[in-house]
Amino acid sequence: MQMSDIPFGTTDWSQIEPTVHKGDTGHSTWRTRHFGPIRVRMVEHSSGYLADHWCEKGHILLCLEGEMTTELADGRVFVLKPGMSYQVADSAEPHRSSTTLGAKLFIVD
């Protein structure tokens, strides 16, 4: 990833307007910033959240709070707890997320 034309700055995530995205169950609240082609998000999944789609977008994702399960289309399942992360390339491995307890994530894509 080449990052260019991004001056130094800070983000107070509590000041970023949230958007709510419904899942098959539960919902996800995103606070999003864009830096050229790079999207950076603070995401909170509600308890009982299940994504409504298989995602093919690449991400670098860090679990900050709670616990999140990521299922790959090939059947593999990974559980992320605080301090754990995953990375996946665009169009590499379809994945979807769910959480029983809720989770707070920091995502770059």
C-alpha cells in the first residue's frame, strides 16, 4: 500500500458522525474517515451481530474490545479477541463476521 498526500493529523473518533448498517441480525455502527483511496473505520458490532453478506474487500482489522468470529467461505473459522488482528487481500478469501457479545474494531481498507 502506498500512502501519499496525507498530512499529519489526529482523529477524535467520538466526533465522527456514526452510520448504522443492519446485519442479518444485529447492527454495526461505523465511524469512517477517508484518506485518498484509504478508508479507516472505528466499527462497533452489536451483540448478536451477523453480517448480511460475504465480504470480498481486503482489510487490516484489529479487535479492540469484545470478541468477533470471522468465517471464511471455505469453512474455516477464526475468533478474534482484544489485541488480535487479521489481514486479507481484495478478492482473496470471502469472509463474514459475527459476534455473540459485541465487538469494537479498528479497520483499514
